Amino acid sequence: MAGHRSLALLLAMLISSWPKASLAATGNGSIMSVSNSSGNNYAFTSELSEHSDHSDHNANDSMEYDAESVALERIVSTIVPVFFGIIGFAGLLGNGLVILVVVANQQMRSTTNLLIINLAVSDILFVIFCVPFTATDYVLPEWPFGNVWCKFVQYMIVVTCHCSVYTLVLMSFDRFLAVVHPVTSMSLRTERNATLAIMCAWITIVTTAIPVALSHSVRIYQYHGNAGTACVFSTEEDIWSLVGFQVSFFLSSYVAPLTLICFLYMGMLARLWKSAPGCKPSAESRSSLC
């Protein structure tokens, strides 16, 4: 279920470099045009004649680079809506069917399926509040949804991402209890406790993600001589650090949950290894068989 989200984020990462490249090319062209116009206001000097050929060569390279960037922009503007549209449709349909099937069948109510519903809900929220606006940000040269919605979209991206990965952690913990402590965990692995764990996870995530909304805003940039707007991380205020945000997001959304899941599954493997044929079963396993 989370595959469409991974594909969307991967696609966004792959194409995220083209505006910066175009801006860099535009910036070089602007600098060179200023230098040429300044040369017209002064007498020809030996220094200007020495560098004129070099400036013309850079100008030609810049024009070629701009032409390539424009062609790339057209390709991206066509591909992004198609891919994000497919991802959005598949995400809504697949996760909606999962929720419908589990809710409609009373016998499917279990701790694992409750966690699966929570995972599907977070994926649907990602598809609704993140995918279309992220696609629009790559297609259009400006952010048309305002500063408040910019903050909300970036906030929801982080919230839904954390909700998905930590739901996977809860699912791994549920499996760990079922395998390693099959008897003693029966009183813990209930629908009520699963609901409480999901609520605690949501409260923690939506609270700790508030700085994400505060640190993002709409900014103006120059692109091919025209002013555009983009929803980006705000680096104008000293209180926010882009490197700090990227490192903390990487640690909290990837390193920490991956480490927890690995430890939980290693514990399950160790227990299953000890319970394999030829190994002496534990006291709890013997009591569960009686």
C-alpha cells in the first residue's frame, strides 16, 4: 500500500533538480549580459579585449544550456501530471478498498487489521493533500495556493510519512509479541490497546511536526528573467536550519524506524531459531501447548 507513496517521493527527488539547474543557467546569463552592457558604457581597454572571446564563448554555452533546460521543462511538465495522476488514482482505489473490506467484515477485526486500516488512512491523506499539490509545484512556475496551504501541504507530507513508517513499526511490534510472547501478550494485543497505540502515535506525530509548517513558506525567485514563486524551506530566518531539518527528518523517518523494525525481527528470528526442531522449547511455549 505504501508503494505508491515511495514512487511519488522518488519521482519528486529525481526531477527536483531541474529548476535549480535552469535558475543557475539564467543567473549566469544575467551576469554576462550585465558585463556586456557595462562594456558599452566605457572605452575599450586591453582587459576587455582579452576577455571578450571568453565571454562570447560562455554566452553561447549559456544559450545552449538554456535551450536544453527549456526542453527538459516541457518533458517534466508532461510526465509529472501523468505519473502523479496514476499514483493518486491507484492510491485512492487500493487503500479505499482495503478500508472497505476490513470495515465491512466483522470477523476481520484484529489488531493487525486495525494497523492496516491506519496505514491505508495515512496513505489516502497523502494522496489527497500532497500528491496533486506537489505535482502542481513542479508543473507551474509559481505556487498558486497561497502561503497557508504551502505550510499545510509540507506539514502533511511529514505527518503522513511518519504515520506510515511508525505504523509499520507498530505492526512489527505486534508480530514480535505474537511470536516471542504468544501467551502473555494475549491480554495486550487487543483492539482497544491497538486503538490507543494508534491515537498516541498520531498525537505525537502531529505535535512534533508543527515546526515543519512554521519553517516553510512561499518565496519569490527569478527564472528566465521572470519572477516566480515556490513553496520551499525558509532560510531567511536564523531560527530554522535546512541541514538540521533534513538530518532530523532522515533520522526520524528512516533510521529510527528501520532500526526498531530490524531489532524486532531479529528477536523474532532468534525465538523461531530456538523453537526449531532439535532445540529445547521454552517454558512459555510448553505451557501454550498444554
